[in-house]
Amino acid sequence: MLKVSRKDLSFAIAQLMPRIIQGVQIEFLVKRALTQTQFLVLVALHSRNLCPMTTLAQSMHVSLPTISGIVDRLVKRGYVQRSIGEHDRRRVVVKLSKQGQLMITQFQGAVTQRWEAVLKALEQDDINDFHRIVIKLMDHLKDGK
């Protein structure tokens, strides 16, 4: 059996992922008139519940004024809710609105459909193995690694 290095597998995955996401992401964002940056902010908020603006800015590697402008546009579009911190009124926190959560769910559905089409190239044994590996990786990533 051929032994594939982690580096070679990582490179293959890095080549595969843009091909999987490319058609889905561009079409999805264009239909909703969202920029990629706005979409990345929504994804970042999806991974958190209530997020301080400073934390969001740091996680996106942008300044506070930049993230404020992006969030302003997302609030106006109804994708994000902004509120004042419960214990510190100077602290501004944001979270996805119901519309923002729905948009993320719709994106996940579009990506799922794309993966279903791609996975038709695999036999059932390969699908079972791939599923097991994906679950193992998701569990590993839940631990913050």
C-alpha cells in the first residue's frame, strides 16, 4: 500500500477545497450581494455566540474601525445584531440575527449539495472511510487545535 505523507495529503486537500467551494461561494454571495469579507465575519460570528467587537476585530485581523464599518453594513442588512455589554456598557457585542443564522444554514445546504455531487465519484467503502476520517477531524478541531 502506498504511504502518503501528511504534507502530500495536506497539499492535495489544499488543491481540492477551492474547487469544492469556488462555484458555491461565488454564486451564493452574488445572489445575496455580500462581499467575501462580510461573509467571513458572519462565519466568524457563527462559531461564537455573543462576540465582543474587539475580539471579532482581532480574529479577523482588522482594526476596530474597520470591523465596525463591516458590522454596520451587516446590521443594516439584518444579518447581525449589536448590543451593549451587560456588565460593561462600553463593551459592544454582536451576534448573528435569525436572518444571519438562516443565511449560514442556507450556505451549508449549498455546500452539502456540492459535496454530494463530488462524492458520487467514490465507492461506498470510500465514503464510509471518508466519513469516519471527517468525524475524527471535526472532533479534533472541537478541542481548539
